[in-house]
Amino acid sequence: MLIANPIYDTVFKYLMENLKVAKGIISTIIDEEILTLDLAWQPRSIPIERSNRR
């Protein structure tokens, strides 16, 4: 079985940008309540505007 590396997973990075969601995911993984979370700065996901041209 292959497991995707979450460090490089775009969806995982997007979810981790939201502190409330990040606390919930990490709390579930380690099976302990997270009271505070201080994340290091990371580049944010920026939506790309698509033109109507083909």
C-alpha cells in the first residue's frame, strides 16, 4: 500500500492554513486535545485566475 506524503500534498497544506481545521486534524492524529497552535510562516495557496481563452 502506498501512502501519500502529506508534506507535499496540496490539499493537506491548504487545510493546514486554517488554524481551527489544523488543530482538529492534529488532535485526531495524536489523540490529544490541542489547546494552542503556533504555525511557522509558510507560503499561502493563491487561486489562479483562468482566462476564457483557449
